[in-house]
Amino acid sequence: MRTSIASVLLVAVAASAPHAAAAANELAWIAGDWRLCREGEIVEERWLGPRGDVLLGASLTSSKDGK
């Protein structure tokens, strides 16, 4: 869960700070499906974009017991 929250916060901070924000096309490398499995936790992310100046991502984090 911490990983997905950190990802969302990173994107939100980058989008809200004009002097530090990268153009969406500079972050095109993140587009696609990402998966991390570690110590019984699974983090899956899907990123779309860039389209114009927007990247859209969704994240799902689950543990061994499915929560």
C-alpha cells in the first residue's frame, strides 16, 4: 500500500509544482503495466498516456490474505 500511495503522491507533487514538473512526454517511459511481488504483497499498476499533458495511472496493492 505504501508503494502505491507514494506513486500517487509523487505524480500529484510533480503536477502541482510548475517549476519541478516534467512534461508528460518526458514521463512516457512509465506507460504500460508494472508489477512488484515482494514478501507476500503484490503491487500492480497500469499507466496510460501521455495524451496531451496528462498521464493516468491506476494501482492495486494486495497481500497474502487478499486484502
